[in-house]
Amino acid sequence: MAEHIIDDKITLKEVIQRFRYWMVFFIGKWKTLLIAGMIGLILGALVSFLKKPVYHAETTFVLEENDMSGMGQMSGLASLIGVNLGSIGPASGLFQGDNIIELYKSDNLLSKTLLSPFENNTLLIDRFIKFQELDKKWAKKVDFSSLNFSIPRESFSVTQDSVIKEVSKLIRENHLSVEKPNRKLSIIQVNVSSKDEPFAKVFNETLVENVNAFYFETKTKKTSENLAILQSQADSVRTILDESIMAYASTTDRVPNPNPIMQTATVEARKRQVDVTASSAVYSEIVKNLEIAKVNHRNNSPLIQIIDSPRFPLRRSEIRLLKGMILGAFISGILALIYLYVRQLYRLHIVESRE
């Protein structure tokens, strides 16, 4: 039976002997390992007491994208009456459902949320700076006592813009999580974690409101602009049509019974009648396009429905005392084993070889 497990230089017997050697060695150092474990227990207990709990504010909503597949049949019907829906259709591919996740991480919308009111005439950024103690951590670079974030954004100094940008970066990297729990579904979950429970809740609610409103406005921007233009045209043509009808009626009243022999007496009335007929035709076509544009706008509007919103008390995560002590003892014991192993190897291969 072969005794080799790696090559001809290391045998199974040697492996067993080395294993026994190290077992005996570590058992002989039980006092050191015990002390290391006790230190780990104490440190783990201290961490569980000193580390503040983290609160999680979660909002879950469903985003339903209306594909314009139903507009295909409407386009066919509209073409029969001479209406082209191509010019009033949506911007295909301008915004897809996954893009809303990236909007939650944009500096623009994070900054807008940070500058939203919190309570007692303070802003969310003021609250964040306070409980994160940024005024102390960044005291050498920024004088927060001279900064007023309540003024209009256009009046911000370079320092204020820099602070907003850095705070947005901190939130994006350490406090904000936006994801789809299931990639096959259209459900999106927004999680804001913070040591300050009220901040986590208010920031989550404000961010969801700002991003969803921006997404809805951008998604329907083109169709709403087309709708506004068509509505303005319809109102203008209707005004012209009303004026033409009034002018035709006035002209007819001036010559109620024209002489059939004198054709010039009916020229003005005929002109007015032509104006009425032309305005009616134009108004009819614009109204058709307007009604189709309204349907198009409704179909292009995404449905955003909140499923779950954050409520007090928020879910909290913390290192409990028993868990902290066990983890502390385990980590400390592993470090002690590594230290003893490396130190013994150094003695065996370096110190003894010199002797």
C-alpha cells in the first residue's frame, strides 16, 4: 500500500506525526488560548454595548410599465380616417423599469431629498450631519456653523455644494439599497439604513416620493407636451370657428333676401360660409388627434403603487450580547492560534537553524 499522499518526500506517517505534534503543542498552550478567549469575550461584550443599533426603513412598490402594444390596433383604425399616430407616440426606450433603480442613486435626487424639510425648521441634511457628527469629523475642512442649507440652491457656495455631494456619496455607498427582490417581477424595494430611526423613515419616504414623481413626469413628458399642443390648437381653431360662424350670421342678416339676379350680394356670405366649412374640417381633425393623444397619454403613464411603507418601530439590527461574546472569543482564539503557529515555525526553522 502506498504511503505517499503528496510526493516521495512526505509520507502519511510524517503527516500524522506533525498533526500530533501540533495538537500537543496547542494543548500545552491552553492557558494562552484561554486568556485570548477571555479577552475576546470582554471585547465582544463591549462592542455589543457600545455599537448603536441600525434601523432599516423599507418601502416596497410595484412598477407597471404600459407597453404600447394596444396602440397597434388603434393605429390601424386611425389610419382609416387619415390620422398618423407615429408623431404622437411615446419615446420608445427612453425609460425602462430598471432605470428607476439608478435614479435613486443619482446626486440630483439625493441632494433634493437631503434639502427637504425634516422637523422643527430643520432639513434632512442638518439631521444627518448632527447624528453622524460630521461637524466634528470634518471640522478641519468645513466650518458648518457658517453654512445655511435653507437658502435657495442657486445661491449655494462651492463649499455647500461640496458638502451636499459628499453626503450624497456617503448615503449612496453606506445607507441606501435599491433592488428587485425577484428579477422576474416588477417589484422594487428601497431600503434606508441609519443609526437615527426618525431620519431613516423620513428620508426613505421623501426619496421615494421625489424619485417616483420625477420618473412619472419624465416618462410622460413627451406625450403630455403633445397633448398640451393639441389642446392649444383645438382651442385656437374653435375660437376662429366661432368667429367665422358669427361673421357668417352677421353677413346673412344684412342681406336676408338677396336678389337672385344680383350675385354680388351673396359673395360675402359665401366667403364666410367657406371659412366656417374650412374651420369645421380643421377643428374636426384636431379633435380626433386630441382624443387619440389623451388615450396615448394614459397608456404611456406608468403605474406606481406602494405596497409597504416604513412604520414605527422600524426593523433594527444589532449585535446582541451573547452573539458578540461568542464572535469575540472565536475571532480572538483564531488570532491566538495563528500567532502561536507562526511563532513556533519561526523557532523551528529560523532560530534552531542558526544554532
